[in-house]
Amino acid sequence: MSRIGKLPISIPAGVTITHKDNVVTVKGPKGELSQYVDPSIKMIVEDSQITFEVNEDSPVNYKQKQAFHGLYRSLVNNMVVGVSAGYTKTLELVGVGYRVSNQGNLIEFSLGYTHPIFLQLPSEVKVETKSERNQNPIITLESCDKQLLGLICAKIRSFRMPEPYKGKGILFKGEVIRRKSGKTAAAK
């Protein structure tokens, strides 16, 4: 059995879970999420806990069942945490002249290119930008969907990946970039 898959998920107050036709729907104060669960995994909702078991009658091979066991337990756990507490990611723009602003869910980036970059976020994600004098601009993203939030953060980082020579780019708050030394002076 999968070590992750064996762990039960506790259901917090205010969260409801429905399971029908291999689709799990989780509703809570922060939103509603759905996820398909493979038929080779049985989901059992009892009291205030969810447990996952491998369905031995399924034609899927043993290794694949073990992988699904941990995967779907993690996905459902992320959904339960998301609809009850939510997820937050903070990005920092490090570089001279880098700016960011937003109007609703439309973000405008100025990252040293000849043109501004616009990114329209889905309605499930809340964004807040902060630009203060003598500090790097900060983007705070909040959502109940962990997968969607990670995808958006990856997209934003792709506009200016952190580089190891000057340390410029779009970084997660608190991320440390390993610096490289540049070219050394010519040998005498």
C-alpha cells in the first residue's frame, strides 16, 4: 500500500463532500472543486474522515494502483484544504525598472521588454499587487485550487525566469537564487 494513500483525510467543519460516478465534489466556504477518481481506487467517507483503498477487482496493474492510491489521496486532500483555508503564493519582481499593476484580474507587467505584458487571470484567482518606493514590486495570488495557482505562478515566472548572474527575474517571496560568478579578468 502507498504510505501517502493510507493516511486518512479529516473533514473540517463547513466542508461537504459528495462522491458520484467516480467524481468527487468538495464544497466549502472558499469555493467548490471537482476531481475525477480512477475506478481502481475506492473512496470511503465516514464520520468526519475520508479514506482511500485499492480496489483489488480492477484490471489495472498493481504498480499503477499503488501510484493512483497516493495520487488521488493527495489531490482530494489539496481540495479539502483549498476550500476550507485556501492557498496563497507571493511573487517578487527583482530588477531595475520592473513594475506590475492590476485592474481586477488583468495584470500588466513591465519587465524590461519593449512592450508591456498583459495577463488575464481566471475568476477563481484573486490578485493583489503592491509597489512601494525602494522595494521590489510584489504580486500576491490567492485561490482555493492549488493546481491552478501553481500553473499561474509558473506562467508568470516564465516571463522573466530568475537568472544566476545578477539575481534578476520573478522570484517566489523568500526564494534564494544560487549566484554564479561571471567572467574573471584576463590572465596576465
